[in-house]
Amino acid sequence: MSDTLKRNIPISLPSMGQEELDAIREPILSGWITQGPKVKEFEQMFAARHEVKHALAVSNCTTALHLALIAVGIGPGDEVIIPAFTWVATANAVIYCGATPVFVDIDPVTFNIDPIKLREKITTRTKAIIPVHLFGLCADVDLIKEIAPQIKIIEDGACAAGAALNEKPAGSLGEIGCFSFHPRKSITTGEGGMLTTNNDELAERLNRLRNHGASISEEERHKGPKPYILPEFDVVGYNYRMTDLQGAIGVAQLKKLDAFIEEREWWAGFYNDVFAKIPWLRTPVYGDKYRHGWQSYVLFLNEETAPIKRNVLMEHLQQNGVSTRPGTHAVHMLGYYSSTFGIKPSDFPGAYAANEYSMSIPLHNKMTEADYNYVADLICSL
């Protein structure tokens, strides 16, 4: 596995090519570049792949979370349970609605919300739970439903396109699913997001909310026989739409999703085998009921037995051309949330440990065999 040449391996890199270039020709040449037929095609494909009745494209996953919470009626005075270890957008979306995020610690092995600890945080004000499918591994939504059968579940599937739990795709497990197409995700539209649901009423509400609250879409209005008709606006909505340029790229990317995941899964297995020899590193752990989406490959470093601190290791890898990142952050330790809610780092020990000792290493579809060998060599040589 040796490679004497120093490399430059980013933590992630979008995998795009001629298909994406060809895809954007149609909206560019047609002149229809805002939300239109290409977004609709992307939505239909995404719904079919994730086995849901409805998929609605939006500007990013944060806006998807915001709309999902509004659609199920979240507002001031309500509580929404979220994991303490996630990207800040999960919590921010709750704040946007005037509601209160209630943090729950994670399972230190999976990095996902601990369903048993979740039980302790349910009150009469709990109106929704946002399980996060972190790094592409679905949270145990089935167990969460058993514990809290009457509470709405909004899936934060930002990392989980193509993932599944008990052969049910992410996005079909709760009332609404929310996905991201940020460049660090397995498929990307630059920025962009998607909402999924099997509920017709919620789909109609979400469709209006993403488009200023309009009763009909721009495409319907402009292509209809009565050009003087303007939509009705019975609700206050938002401009959270996706463009047809993004939709066209999304169609091309979605066709590659399963091949992307299959390739990432193979190299994740390679990493698992190599790092199994290192007692102070824990590789990703999950059971047979999961299909991992492998948005990221995240290690956990045991600093009590490791010959090197996590941050020192990350600096060493960076100096040798390998980008890394902490898995994500413990939201309860961030300035706004810590000061506003009076939370101490030690209040959620699992999230605190993940914040301090997790490390994401490169895993993406632009890497070569030599790249993977180089990353493994650097870590194994310590």
C-alpha cells in the first residue's frame, strides 16, 4: 500500500462529468431555468427510488426541515426532540418556527439519537421528533415509533439518500423526510434539498409553502390557457424553490446514486479491514437491518489508548495531503445553544465524546485505489 508521492486528497469531491454537462443544456437552451419540468422529473425519480408517493424539491435541506415542521403544525410553545450531535441546521429549523429544541444524547456507537434516552425527554409539549440519519446510517425510527407512537417524526436524511432501514428507504419512515444535495453528499445539485411524504395533504401543504403560498405553480400558470390568472395566496409561504438547472443535474446524479453507494460501500469495507488492526480506532458499526448510504466514513479515536491526540492526528494527515474533519458537532456546545438553554458540555456525554474524538476521512467517488491505500498507510504507520 505504499505511495511515496505526497497526495492532495479532499474530504469530499462531487462526482460529475459529461452527463451533467449534457443535462443542463436543455433548460439553458429552452430558457426555462427556474422551477419547472426538470425539477418535476427529478422529483418523480426521487420519489420512485425512495418508495414514496410525493417528493418536492427545495433550495436546501435546511429549508426542507423548516417547511416540514411548519407543515405538521410546529409553532411557539411546542417542543421538538433532536439529537445533541448533528449539524446545527437541525436545531436552527426548530428555532425558525418559534419552538424549543430538546436535545437527546446519542448512541456512542452509531452516532445516532439514543431511542431509550429519548423516552425521558417526552412531555405534553413534545410535538415532533427529528431523528437524524447521520453519515448515511438510518436512525432506528421503528423503535422510536414504538416509544412515541403519537408524535410526528420528521426524518433529517440530509446524509441518507439511498439508505434504508429494514428494507424501507430513508424518507419513507416518518411523516416527512428531508434530504440534502450539498456537494459533500453522495449526490449533489450544488445546493438543493428534497422533501418526501406519503401523505397527500402534507404534500399539498408543502408544495404551497415552498412557492410563496401560491395555489398553483409558475409552470401551471405560464403554460395555462388563461394568462391573466394569478394564484391565490391563502397562507404565508416562502421562496424555497429549486431551479431547473439544479433539477437537470439532479436527474443525472440520481441515475448514479446506487452505483455511487456500491463503490463507497466497497471502500468502506476496505477501511474497516485495514483499521481493524488498530485497537484505538473504532470503525463504523451497524446491523444487518440497515443499508448504509456512506455519505461519510467516520472513525472514533480512543485517546486513552491512542499514541496520538485526535487533533494532532488530523493535523498530521493534513500536512501529508489528506483532508479530514470532525464527524460533525455537538450542537449543545455551540455558543447560541449553550448560552440560551444553559447547557453544559457534560450534559450529553455521548455527543461530547463524538464532538471531541470523531474523525471523518476521505470517502468519495473521485478517489482512486492509490488514494485509499495512501490514506490507510498514513494512519496505520503511526
